[in-house]
Amino acid sequence: MEAALYGPGGFYVRPGGPGPAGHFRTSVHASPLYALAVARLLRWVDGRLGRPGRLDLVDMGAGRGELLTGVLGALEPELAARVRPYAVERAPRPDGLDPRILWAAAPPERMTGLLFANEWLDNVPLEIAEDGRYVLVAPDGTESPGGPLDEADRAWLERWWPGGGRAEVGRARDQAWAAAAATVDRGLAVAVDYAHTREARPPYGTLTGFLGGREVPPVPDGSRDVTAHVALDACAGPGAVLLTQREALAALGVSGARPPLALASTDPAGYVRALSAAGEAAELTARGGLGDFGWLVQPVGIGGWPENA
């Protein structure tokens, strides 16, 4: 998985092409309302921090910088002037990106503000286990039994994915998230992803691939995304809150409610715009779709989660 995604010629690091957006659609690509919601969250964090002279905004797994571009465009000039945006991505910096955005392979060692990881953890490579042994995968996708699990991975499964059978060992994701969240001196760390919890682990796992907008077998040859859902409850640190995207976006002002029909006669153009926004909001919060994504919210020195930002 590491080689297929991030090795020489790997899916996420090869130059040129459309980038991840050409192969799958995240909330960032589904609607600009998502960036507006993150901008509202950033304003809330800014207020809780007492409006510091510099406010860090770190986007983990930034793709081509789409989310940061949308958030910066949604901020008022005074706040935008104080924001230092970091795009954390292993791919090369894309041409034409806003020069204010700092491009880096790792987050800053220390930050104050908002660290946001949208669909990053599902691409942190992990091990597959079956019946107490690792599963080995050849570049063509062929699987074979490997050696017995080491003590740390066995202990993780006993705590977080009991029951035997096939499982995805999320210990590497726990470590990756802990390291990212540890860079926040004060502020908020948020991870958003396909997720499941201990009470509802999928019996056969979730490993899959995406190519050209379609779900495909997870062949680790560099041609496609290889991904697995995230055990967000295992990643959660002390004081963390787990929400659905539907709950999180509702608190951030994203509503799929249709505009009042009376608006169609008084402001037809406004009604059409509001109706379009309601449709986009409905997609972001839909049951059985993006609305079921998990949000792991980890506050550091600022309290919990905004009831209404």
C-alpha cells in the first residue's frame, strides 16, 4: 500500500494528471459549502483563541489545495491576513496555487489554530490480518498468507477489532493521528473520514480501490487509489468527540432545508440559488452517503465543539 500510493510513480505522488479529484469525489469536491463550513469552524477557533496575531490552518492530505483555496476565499480580509495556511501533501506543489499557501511534506512542529484532515487517514497504509496472520499482497493483487502477527498488532486487534477472521490493523493510523494532533499547542484537530466503530466493525474489512470515478479491486500497482475505512474510535485521544458529518455540518450552519416557496415569486434568482445550495447541503449530509462520515474532533486548550458556529 505504501509503495502503490507513495512510492516512485505512486498514485498520489506522480506529477501531472487530474490528481485524486479525477478518480473519486470527496466532500470538498461535492460542494463549496464544505469549505464555507470549515471557514466557520476556523472563525470559531479564532474566537476561542482570543484572535491571535497568527492563526495556523493545516490541511493534512491536501490533494491539490482545493480545500485551503476555498477556505481562504471565504474569509474576511482581516482574518485571512492573520491565517497561515499549510498544505501537507507528499505530491509536488501544483502550478497556479495561491502563493499564500505553504506546501510541505509534514505539518509544522508546533501550531496554534485548526488542523483539518479530510480523507487523509484512510490512505495511511495499514496491515491486513486474517486468522492471526498477516495477509501478503502481490503487485497484481494476489493474496497469500504471511507470518504471525507481532505482539503490538495482536494487542490492537484484541482491543479494537475482536472476533478473529479478516481485519484491518489500524495501529498505524492511530500513530499517524496522534503525531499530527500533537503538533497543536492550542486549537482544534479534526479528522474526517469513512469510519466505523468497535461495535460495528465490518466482518470482512473495507479494503477497496478507486479509479476513474469507479470502485475497483484494490490492486496495489500504483494505477489507482487503495483505501480502507478508519477505526476513528481507536484514534481518538483524551477529550475527543466523535460525530457524524451530518451532526458536525448542522452545527456549522449547513442545512438541506428547501427555501420557502414564497421566495420564488419575490426573488426568483435567489430562490434558484438557495434551492441549489439546499441540494448540495443535502448531499453533504445524506444518510447512507457523505453524511455518515465520521468526524473526530480533538480540542487542545479551547474546550469542546461549537453548538452553533
